[in-house]
Amino acid sequence: MSIKKVVVVLNGELKGNKEGYKKLIGGKDVFFIAADGGALLLESMGFLPDVIIGDFDSLTKAQYQRYEKLGAKIIKFPAEKGETDGELALHLEMG
């Protein structure tokens, strides 16, 4: 897969139309990073995360396991950390 775009999704609410966001994101050659509950927001738009990073206080154990089974790379941090889940996602280095 040739990655042309990386999209980082944080937990929250969409302001506006899902279809508009889907059109903006596109669907080809996109690498999705979700900050914890951002995985749910991403999936609500019809996409699945490639990576989920955070302390996993916004996902249930079943959701966590489901994303893992679907192939998402899981990067778990302790709740007591120096960064927010969103900051962790922005600083993620993929090697």
C-alpha cells in the first residue's frame, strides 16, 4: 500500500455532515491513526483505524478486542502519562 495521506482522529463529535468528512478524507491510500475513542468516530464514518493509541479509557474491552481482531495495531499507555491521547497520536513514529 502506498500511503498518500495520514488521518489522525480524536474522540469527540462530528460538527457537520459525515458525507462531507468522508469526501474530504477520501478512501484510497489513507493511513488512519485513532486516539483512543477516535476509533469509534472513525468507524461511524465507515473507516477502520490502522493504529489505535492511548490509555483506552474510552473503549470497552470488547471494542478494544474487536479492533485488535480486525487488524488494528494497538499501542496502549497508562492512564497517568505526560501527554493526551491526541498528542500521543500526533507524535507517533511508525517504523
